Amino acid sequence: MGSSPSSASSFRMVSCILAFYLAVGAGLGAAPQTVSQTPVKTTPSPDELYAGRVDLAKAKAAADIWQQRAADGRDYESLWKLSRASYYLGTLGPKGDQSAALERGITAGKQAAALQTDKPEGHFWYAANMGEKAQRSSKFTALGMKGDIKSELERVIAIQPGWQGGSGESALGEWYLKVPDTFMCCGGDHKKGIELLRKALTYDADSKQVKFSLAEALADDDKTRAEARSLLQQVITAPVDPEWVAEDQNFQAKAKVLLDKLSSKKDVPFTPASSS
């Protein structure tokens, strides 16, 4: 017997409903489709760039960002970090750009020091850039800057003794060693300089910069030359600090040069001080 029209219609309706549920069920069981997305590129922060400053392009990029942020002269952190980066570029950057970098570091450091007088960073990097500039300037110009350099470093120590591993003590020690100590001029004091460098080592016994500076100060005296050799060997063989890779490598290279110069000089055997 054939199906009645109403029966056929009902059959078609049931078939459509069944097909719908089968389709929905298949969709629920299927693996979700992955929509491909292009990775969003993030711009490194200036701190991240500066951490990779062995690549000078990254150091310069970091300095440029900090300079933009410090344009209004009211961003203390950007100002002192700009001064720090400028010092790095002024000492280890391309020779032709070093003078301009130091000038930028002096300006930024001075602004930072004036903005936050009770914090050490601005005072220190202001002094560091001035000190480097003074060493490259005429004697007359250098002597004109010596007072400001000394007062800024003394301010760092007054604010926080031992800040940044004794950086203030170390830099002031170098000031006493490098400024002339002739009669009536100009405030230098070899003995006091060495004392300050030794003080700095009490804050960071592994500092390659302090050990090298101390070795330089001890190298000319045959009574202390053996200690200088020992310090230079420590600088050369000690592991590089991950936070100061470029700086440590620079002092290791300088230590090798100085140690070679001392190879032909005689000295009194050095006996390390007892740790007890």
C-alpha cells in the first residue's frame, strides 16, 4: 500500500529534524578549528635594551628612549638612567661619539641630582661623566671640575654608604689618586685614595673595577707590586658578572695589559692578609 500524503509529509519533517540533530552532534564532537594569528611584536623596554648593552646599538637605543622620556626634565628615573647609559657610551662606545655622549650624561645627571637631592643615582652618574670628561680635558679645565666631582661623590656616600657595591667610595678613591697632590694644589692624596678603594672592596669583594683601580695604584711601588699582580690575576680569572658583562670584559682586557707591563719589574713577595 502507498503512503498517504499526510504520512509522507510527517516522514519528511522527522527526517529533517533528525538530520539537524545529527549535524549539531557532529559539530559538537569535532575538534575546534584553530584561527592562525600573526604574533604581536613587542618593543623591548629601555631596561631590556640596556641589559644587552654589549651590543652598542642596544645601548644607544635605550639612551634615546630615556632621553625622550626625560625631555621635560621631571622624570628622575629616566634622567639618571640616561646619564648612566651616556657614561657607558662615552667610555666604551664609538670614539667619535664619546665626547657628545659624556656631555649628554653630564646634563642629564645634573638634572637628576637637582631633582632628587636625597637619592644617590643622579649625583653619582653626574660625577662619573664629569670625571671622565676631566681626564680627557686640559689640565686647566680638569682642575675647574674637580671640586664639583668631589662634592657629588661625597654626597653619594653621605646618602648611602656602600651604594652599588661601594661605587661612591671607589670613585672618590680614584679622585684622590688622579688629582695632583703637589704642595698647595690640588687636593689629591695617594694614601687616602688607596684607603677608599680598600673600603669599596668591603662592600663588593668581587668588583673587577675596584680591584683593577687598586692594582693600578699599587703597581708603581715595589713594596706593593706583588699585591697588584695578585689583584690583576683575580680580575683576569674571575667569572664575568652577568649584569656587568661589557664592563667586566673591559677591565679584564686592561688587567692583562697592565700585568704584562709589570712582568719585567721586581717586587717584594706579597703575603695576603689573614682572614681571621
